Amino acid sequence: MAKARAAPAITATQAAAFRLARHHLDGRSAEVARRSAKAFALPLVDVVRDTGGIQAQVMSAAETAIWTRRRSTTREEIRAALFDRRDIVKTSAMRLTLHLIPATELATVIAALRPMAMAILQRWQARVGVTPDQVKAVEDVVLDGLRDGPQTQQDLIARARRRASKGMRVWLDHSWGPLRSAIVNGLIVYGPPRGPATTFVRVDRWLPGQFHIEAAEARARLLRTFLSAFGPATAHDFSKWSGIRTSDARMVMHAIAGEIVEVSVDGASGSILRADLKALRKSTLDLEAVRLLGPFDSFLLAHATKEHLVEPRHYKRVYRPQGWISPVVLRGASIVGVWFPKTSGKTTTLSVELFARPTPAMRKAIEREAGAMAAFLGQACVARFA
């Protein structure tokens, strides 16, 4: 009887280097971006795709996350990609949180996450006494209201109230809950802001025709995207990142077993796409490279445990209560501090709180990062060390 083949041995440094490169955060990418115009040719939508989506609960944080990976990016370019070219869209995605995702992957994300999301919505709707027929009626009103273009959340809910039964008004008054079903079903996405107000648009009028995909195949595609960006990883990691149940994540992992290989990362098992194993083995890490990642950066959100990113004693300075995630200083692949911006007049000051005394070289690297950020912010940007 043949012996089982041992899992390829990978170091934690190789795994970290692979993930950083996939997120366009490795030191070589940063140096090339400074010296070569070719780096600027990377399409913005590719950055969004390569990272598995950009967290966008706070839109300014999403803009910073894209800029961090593609230094030529401007806010105007991001808005053009969202609302003019429409090659990226903003919608509720992984973990039912807002993300920017490629428009071509909207159908996949919706189909993969709809069962989980609808189960959560239906439990909440049952608690407030809303029936499926009433949910469908509101969806119809919303779609009718959007047939001529973007409308604000307030306008859409007011329109629904005019046709709502008395029992539905508690639901309609509960934040933007009435629109969540239409978003989860892929019928609407976020449109261009109207002043401080959020707008929504109909997918069938905003984007090219969407294809149909079954949930199982959609989850397989989503898992491939996840492993490409965050591997090596486990089914539990995929569950935490996506929001689907761990048992379902294991089923998806099993379904594409022929495409993945299990590796040993300093003794801990994880999976990688077979096609990425060669790149993983060749990955090298620049331990001195320094990057400033903004709040809620997608790189910090994938794995169930975070010991590979931050020492346990500093965990709560990064992963804060109520789901807030601090902007961080990344050195190599380790979080070595946090930073917080404050704007006064025409200057933004980054208050940097490092976990240990920095070397002069590290201070200069952080100051260079702050200087580079000035171009994106459109005003002076300086680092101040606490």
C-alpha cells in the first residue's frame, strides 16, 4: 500500500510574501510603483479583483485601500470606475458588509452568498412580523421607483410607505432594512451619492446583462478567488471571510479538491490553489518594507486567527470593539503600529503609535509613506510619532 504523500512544507515567511504580492503590497511592488510608469498601467478593477474585493463600509477607507496598492489612483478615478465606466460596483457582499467588487463578478458573489444572507434576513423579518409576500411587494415598489434612474434611500422608503400596510411600517422605519432584500437578491446596487445621501440603482439598467449561476458553482468560484488572494488558508478561514457556514465552506473545499493542494505552513495545515503552489514556493519577503494600511483594510480581514499579523498583546489596538479596525503600520508582513489621521486646515497629520521604538530607517520609511499619501489627499501630509 502506497504511503500518503507528505504535504509540501512552506514557511510562514513564504506564505506572508505570497499574500502581500497578491495584494500588491510587497516591497518590490512599492519600489516599482515609485520608479516605473508601467506599474501605473495596472487597471483599477484588477486591484479590486486580486484582493477578493475591497471593504467599503467606510468609503474613504476603501479609496485609501485602492490607493495603497496602486499609487497613481485618484478619488476621481475610483468614482469614474464606479459610476461612469461601471466596471466596479458597491454592494453588500462578504459577511453582509459593503464591498467594492468587479461588476463582472456581481452575479457570482450574489449567488454564492444569497442563501446565507436570506436566511439571516428571513429570521429578522419573522421577528418583526413581515411576510415573504410583503417583502416581494416592497421589492416591486423599489424596482418601479428606480426605473428612471438613481433614487435615494429616503425617497424609496417613502414611496414604499405609501403602499404599505400598517403592519409593515415598523419594518420600513428600521434603517434601510426594507432595501436589504433587493440588494441581497442582486436587484439593486449602490449608485452615485447625491450630496450626503446614498442612492441606489437597478442592476438590470445599470450594468450589462447578468448571467445565471447556481449557488454551488458560485461558491466554488468565490473560494478560488479567496485562495488566490489569501492562501494558504482553511475552510474555517473561508467561512470567516465570506460569512457562509463552516460546514458549507468545507463542502466547497471538497468540491474543488482536485484544484487545491494542502501545504504545511510551519507545521500548520492550509490549502492553496494547485496553480499557485509554484509561486508560493518562490515567494520571498522584504522584511524592511513599510506600508501604511488604512482602516478596515481587506488584507487584515481574511483569516480566523491573526497571530501571523499582530502579536496577541497588541491585538486590541488593531481589532477594536464594534468591529472597528485601526489603520496600521505594516513592516514586512507584521503589524508594528497603528496610526490615526487628523486634518487641520490644509495639512493632515498622521499620529503614529508604534509598538516598539523605531529605527531611524523605519521612521524615514513611514515619513516617505506619509509624503506619498499627500498626493492622494491633495494636501500636505506629515507623520508625527507618539
